[in-house]
Amino acid sequence: MNIGFIGLGAMGLPMAKNVARAGHKLHIMQNRRAEPVEELKKSGALVFSNPAELADGTDVVITVLPADEELRQVVAGEDCLASTMRKGQALIDMTTATSTTLLELTPKLRELGVTVIDAPVSGGTTGAAAGTLTIMVGAEAADLSEWRPLLETMGNNIYHVGAVGQGKAFKIVNQLMAAMHILTIGEAFGLGTRLGADPKMLKEVISASSGYSKMMDLRLDGFLLDGSYEPGFGLDLMKKDVRLAVESAHGEGMPATLGAQAHEIFQAASTAGYGGNDFSSAAAFLAQTAGSAFGKRDG
Ligand code: NDP
């Protein structure tokens, strides 16, 4: 198949490589950075100058963009997908964005006869490279059946979570919980360390107790316990996801009491210069601002 792929960053590039490895022809474009485009061109990808040109001649376009604004621009801005996409084509959007934005864009695409699949992912750059992502799909069941084999080139846990917009909702819930779990570790392990507990022993004991969260497996060894914050998943990306969660809550007229507080902590850590670190760096930042040595850079 001819597959448009827009968003060739930390996630999109390895995902696009897996799609190409499965035998599909990629249609790609350069945004700012030339490197990913050059890399894919060597293995036969066709290069276009904007989303409109790229989409023409494809069966499906996959987008893995930073967030709402970029998604809006690519789908409905200048030289956009909606200006050339037509009946029979599909858009698979794998961006972490709000359901509000995708649901605003969907009617226009459907009027053109374009199928919309909402398919954000979890599993990080390692999962993207290995093709083992979790994909949270909001779509009509028949549309998912049609495009499942393509999704399976990128992920191995594919969940049908509801209609278009629900993929985004599930992903944002996951991000809000992940953000709060990492900050909880920062505050609680920060306190424990200050009280004289050995953080490695804390990990062992809390892992067998009611305070356990999976984030302890994901972000203690190799990150907080080693004072090492190579992303992973960037702190500024997590800050963006928490903002999306808070905005989504406010859009529903709901408070997001803990989320808003979490967002302020991610913002403070970013302002302090840790935005490019792994998001677990926010937990070390929180502990350090409370005067604890937990998660210090020098371990
Ligand atoms: P990156 O910032 O690494 O990549 C974003 C890509 O989008 C870049 O290739 C960028 O091009 C391109 N881009 C930005 N704006 C436009 C535009 N207007 N038109 C065309 N291309 C554009 O982000 P990630 O790959 O890390 O993340 C992508 C999405 O996946 C985000 O929503 C993120 O939250 C989500 N995600 C990320 C994970 C991770 O571990 N990183 C894990 C799970 C989900 P250029 O660089 O040239 O500007």
C-alpha cells in the first residue's frame, strides 16, 4: 500500500520504519529537520513538499504529531490533508491530543468520504522501535478491522476503546495517571529518604505493599535510583499531556485539582532547565525542592 506518514520524530520515525519494513511504500515530507526524511528516502520513501501533495496517491495517511495545534494545521491548515483527501482514503491519527480537536476535524473528513481512526499510543520510543506499542483505538469496528493489519506493524496491544475521540480520551487518562504516579514517587520517596530510609529497600518493600504503582518498575531503576534522566519520554512532552488533561477537564466544566497541581510541578521543573530530561526528572526535582537527596543527579 501507499502510506502517507507525517511526523517523523522520536516516535514517528521508528514507527514509519516498521511500516516500511512490512512492505509498504512511504510518502513523507520534511517539516524542519531533514535527517529523518533523508534516512527514509534511502530506503525508497517518496518525498513531497506538503500534506496536500503527500496525501494524493496514498491509501491512508498516518499522523504522529506533537499535539492539537500541529494536528489542526496538517489536517485543515494551508496545503492540508483535507484539500486533497477523498473517498476511500483513511486518516489514522496517532498523536496525543485532545478528543475535542479531533472531533472538530472529523466531520469535514467524513464529508469527503475519508475514514478517521483515532489511535494514540503508549510504550515509548522502545516500543515504537520494537513494534510493540499499545494502541488505543477510537473508531467504527469495521474501520478498525480494515486497518488492524497496518496497526499491527506498529503495535501488539491493540484495544478498541470506542468511537473516534475515545482513543484520545483513554490516552489522556493514562498520561494524567502516569504523571501523578511519578510525582507521588518523588514526594513519598523524598520523604522516606529524608527520614533515613534506603530508597532501594523502599522500592522492594513498597512493591509488596499497597502503595505500589507500576511507575516504580518503570522509573526507579535506570532513572531515579541511578540519577540518570536520558529520555525515555521527555518532561516537556509529559507537561503537554497533563495540560491537555487539565484543559479537557475544564472543557467539560470539571475541576482537575491534582492535575493542575501536577502541571505546575512539571512547569517548574521545565523552567528550572529539566524540560529535555526524562519526565521522571520532575520527581527528583520535587524531592530536591523539599530538601531531600532522593533522585539527585549524582545518584
Ligand atoms: P517529536 O517532537 O519527536 O516529533 C514530532 C514530529 O512532528 C517531528 O518529526 C516534527 O518535525 C513533526 N511536525 C511537527 N509539526 C509538524 C507539521 N506542522 N507538519 C509536519 N510535521 C510536523 O515528538 P514524539 O515523536 O516524541 O511524539 C509524537 C506524539 O506521540 C506526541 O503526541 C507524543 O505525546 C506522543 N507520544 C510520545 C511518546 C514518546 O516516548 N516520545 C510516547 C507515546 C506517545 P520537525 O522535528 O522537523 O519539526
